[in-house]
Amino acid sequence: MKTSKDFKDKLSKGIITASMLEAALYSVNKRAKNYRDKEREIKDSYGKYSKYARTPHAKKEDFYKKKKSYSKL
């Protein structure tokens, strides 16, 4: 997702609107879901304890933490 000029202008002025927060939360949620699906796919292919499953799991957890912090605002 490319950041719109309107969002960039408002951010440079220190303004955060509800629509900006909504877009950020949507983006984080979508990325978390993508990493969750990737983790499941790798676990099905390589097994639960595969070294390949660690990276998507860590990124998924990171995005879930961001999602929780955004939803508290």
C-alpha cells in the first residue's frame, strides 16, 4: 500500500485522523493474517518444528503486538 499525499501532509503536521488510524490498523491486520497463513503453509509442508516456520511465526507475533497497541488508541 502506498501512502497517499494527503496522509503524508497530515503526518508532517502531526495530525492523525480516524481514517488514517483505520487504514494503519487494516494494513497491520492484513499483514498479520498473511504471516499466519504463511506459517500454516510452512508447517504443513516442513513440519511444526522446522527452521523455516520460525520467521513467519516471529513476524506474525510482531504484527499481533502492533495490532493490540493500535486497537488501544
